[in-house]
Amino acid sequence: MRVLAACSLGGAGHLRPLVPILDAARRRGADVLVTGPPAIHDLVGEAGYPFHAGGEPPEAEVAPIREQLPVVEPAEAARLGNRELFGRLATAAMLPAMTELCARWRPDLIVREPTEYASAVVACRSGVPMLQVAISLAEVEAGSLEIAAPALLPVEAAVVDALGAAPYLTPFPDALDPSPFPTTIRFHEPTPHDGGVPLHDWWLGSDAPLVYVTLGTVVPYMTVAGQRFRALLDAVAGLDARVLLTVGRSFDAATLGRVPDNVHVEAWVDQVAVLPLTRLVVCHGGSGTVLGALAAGVPLVVVPVFGDQVENGRRVAAANAGLMAAEAAVSRTVPAPVALITEHVARVLADPSYRDAAGRIAHQIASTSTADDALEEALTAARRVRGE
């Protein structure tokens, strides 16, 4: 069996959710190939898969959209991101290479993340079955498809209905993420570092609680990144904790200014290895970070910047698995006050009920299917959708 995995713009948060399913396919003996924009070449190599580079829209068209996402109203940000960036620009850029690759390589199955639409267009035209693997909450992704539809339907009239009917695999638990997709299959990824991997002694022997602070992989490309990192640094300054801040490989840490004595800054760390050692995650609310923290039973303080991060923060707070800096959800142009972030961090660290709630969610996640069983169920469902 040949499995073609399709990933769009967005970096690790768009690629990494596919990997457990691709690993399961390879364990079945499948020949797996990943395609996407050239920018994800290194990420795919780190995941251990061959890569075929497709097209991507020019940075001159992407950058203006990316810069607006944190500052315009949520409805406009959703339209810009889902319809203009992913639905129109990314699809048009990727479709010629995707069409040529599928005609030449002839995959038996397409596994896609929900913002990569060129693969879905080709699947509809060629009759190749497809599965979609969640990178966000199911209701958010269903809404994103609805927003993108006006850009997709002129390209391929059947694609929106086909995406709604395709098996939808998600690592989010039902209690946190009710799904409108009729065939929803939940799975979990066993962590290879259950006890964590010892960190360097950046804090000179301190045994204070570890707080992991990150804004993910996309925010560091934005001009607001420096401001947001500075607010987080000020919020944790003087905290009785060891603070590990990751800023991403695209951000110049030298521009941060003074770093508090209790904070160590790195470009990147292995989140899977660090989370088991962590007492609290302070983040933007990206789905990969939120899911990783909850799967490890770690509570969060969410300080949203754009996209699905507000809704992720709301779900975390509703489950009592952490808090969200509420002002950030009211207006994208007004970041949460430093004092509010500090208050939330202190509160979650001091109150064990947040960690207890995160632990219950971790148990729910661990109780879902393995990726191997989920793939088997999804393949059966895909055959059923095609009437086989």
C-alpha cells in the first residue's frame, strides 16, 4: 500500500499530528511519502519520512495575511486564514504538484491534515480514499471548512461534501472536543519519555517547580512576537519556579532584552521529553501545545494570540485544567495585561485542582485507541464511504 501524507503551511503544528498515523501505516508495511511546501522539508526529515516538495504561495502574499491575524477581529481573522490563505493561496500553489505527484506515484490512500486542500481535490478527482487527521478541535475544523468552501467549490464541486464524509481521526478526547464529523475516531500517541528526560542544570541546582513557556512555531514569525515574549518574561519574573522559555528557531533571542534570573531561554526543546517534568505550561493555546500538556496531565495558562487559540483556552478553562487570560480573547489588539498573566500563573501553581483536572483528561486520552487500531478502523470506514 502506498500512503501519501499531505501537509500545508504552518510548521510542526500541522505536520506532527500526522506522524502517529503514518508510523502506524509503516508498521503495516506501507510505503509512505510526505508532500507539502518546501519549508517543511527539515521537519519531515526529522520525522523519518521521505519528502516531495510541492508549491507554496510567495512570502509577499503570505506575510500580510499572517501579520493581520493577531490584530483583526476574530471573524475576519478566520476568513483571512481559512479562505484566503489555506483555501485559495495554498491550494492554488500546491495543486499542480499534487496532481502530478498523484498521477505518477499513484497512492492507494491520502492522509491529510485539515488545512491542506489540494490533496482533497486530487482525491475527489482520482477516487483515491482519504483520511483526515485533526490538528485542532473538531468544531473549529468543521467551521474552518465552511469558511474555506467559497474558495474550494469553484476548484472542485465535490470536495466539501467529500471532506465532511471522510473519516476524521483526532487525538482530542470527547469530553474536551465533541465532534460534528459523522465518522470520528479518537486515538492517542504513547509517549516515549514517560518520566521525562533530565534537563541541563540551567538553574544551578534549584529544585523549584518547572514552568514551560512557549508561543509555538508560528507566532515567532510575527512582528508581535517580541512584545508577546516580553510580556511573558515580565509575568514570570521573580516567580519561585524554574522557567524554561522557548522562542523558536526563527526568532532572535538577543532582542528580548533582560531575561529574569529564574528564566532560561532556548530556541527549541523536545516538548514530549520536557512535559513530564513540568508543573505548568504557559502558552499561546496552540492545539499541539495544549494537547501535549493535557496528555501529560499538566495544567495550562493560555494567553491567546490568534486562530483557534481562544477556543482552546476556553475549553481548557471550562474543564478546570487551567486558566485563560480573558482580555486577550476580547480584542486581538489588546494583549492580556502582565499582572493578569502573573495572577493566573500563581493561582494554577498553588491550586492542585487544576492539575487534578488535567490528570483526568490525560487518563481519558490514554483510554482512546492506539494509532494502529485507529488506522484500521479508519480504513474500514473509508471503504464504507466509497461503497466497497
